[in-house]
Amino acid sequence: MKKVQGHFLLSLLLIISSIACQQATQNQQKAAGTETSTVETTTANGGTKKTNDVATMMARKEIPILCYHQIREWTARDSKRAKDNICSVGRFKSHVKMLADSGYHSILPDQLYAYLTQGTALPPKPILITFDDTDLHQYTVAYPELKKYNFKALYFIMTVSFGLRRYMSKRQVKTLADEGNIIGSHTYDHKMVVKYQHNPDPKLDWTVQVDNPTKTLENLTGKKVEYFAYPYGLWSTAILPEFQKHHFKAAFQLAEKRDPQNPLYTIRRIIGSGYWSAGNLNHAIKKSFK
């Protein structure tokens, strides 16, 4: 009898010890900002499912993601800061050739999403190429240049630009989608999302800047719009949960650190700078996405 009681007490102590260890681990993860928790992700039919925990996603190697804006020659009116976002035609072509020659394979955001949430394998040397702001040269210069190397891209569109000079038309955006590129949302007129919460009626901003443009792009392309890019790359922790409520799988910033609780909604990119040679870009990719 004493032997049985002894075994019982030992088992009880082991259970208590195990619980204490688990609690300590959770406390350590919480203090580090990477506590284990499951995340709901969007399925193909619009539902949600549980997937890998946040800590697992944060631990995965980051995939290189490039962001381009204007592709044109610099002018005397361009400021030093603006030139960072303006890549000349020749320089852009040299960037793309370097990627192809270096063995990079372009991927699309659904592949990135599956990798982050499920650990799905990617091709060797994957890279995601993105464009912000709907500039016309993204269609007339970038699209054919990427196509030459069998690269595809993710284009973030501001719907206010439709019908304006030097911006892509609706027909051109649909062509990009029909050719297998992905169309994402970049608001109606580039209003910073960090300002939404200061609006007396924040729901109005979400309707005008997010919901309506998303519907416009979905009606135009006939495809779901599930990815978002923050204007100017700016975001705040408080606003991140809203993007899941508005049915986005993921959202893209620029080069700031990811939010440890919301890595899917703070995916990092670096700008394909107008100052960088192809060699500079190659170095920046390796340095920024170790």
C-alpha cells in the first residue's frame, strides 16, 4: 500500500513539475514577445482554420521581398529622398537580370503565405517582387521585362488612379491579373492607415480606403484580393487585427521589424533603390534577409 501511495505521489509531483515548466516556458516566450499561440488563417473558401503558432512563423527564415515604385529616369525636380523610390529603366533591367542570373525564382504571395503558415516548400532562392502605387511604367516597362525571365509579381493598386495620366488603366491591371500576376490593395488614395483610428468615424475610412477599393479590384479582375500594402509602409500595432477582420491573408510593410504577435500583417520588404547597382541590390538582399 505504501508502495502504491509512493508511486502516486511521485506521479503527482511529476505532473505538477511538468505544468510548472510549461508555465515558465510560456512566461519566457511572453516576455520575449514570441509566446506560442495558434493563429487563424483564411482558407480558399473564405473560412478560417488554425495553423502554426506565431513563434514558429517568426522562426522561419525570411524570404527576400522587393518593393518598387516608379521606373523612370530622374529629373531635376526629384528630391534626393524621392530618387530612392525612382529606379531608372536601365537600372531596373539590370536588377531583374541580376536576379535571373543569380538563380532567383519569383514566387507569388500565396506561396509565401503557405510557407509561413504551414512550412510548405518553396523553389530554390525564392524572391517576391512587389510594386506600389499603380505607376504606368510598372506596366509598360516592368511587366514585359519580368515576363522575359518568366518572373511574376504582386501589384498593389490605388483605385483613385484609374483614369489618371501616368497611371495604369483598368484594362492594364486586368491584363496583369489575367497573366498570372497578383493584384493587391493599396487603399483608395494612399491615406495612411495609422490615421484611421483618429477619424471621428473610423468605419468610414475602412469603407472608403479598404473595403470599396477591394471590391472594385475584385470586380475588375474576377479574383479575390487578399493582400494589402500599407501606404508609406506605415502601420501601428493597434490597427493590425483589423486586417484579418477585413479578410486579408497578409499585409506588407517596408523594412521595419515585424510585429512578433502579427507577423503575417507586418511582412518585411526592401525598396529596390534607384541608387543601387545590380551588385548593390544583391548585397542588400543577402544582408536584409539572412
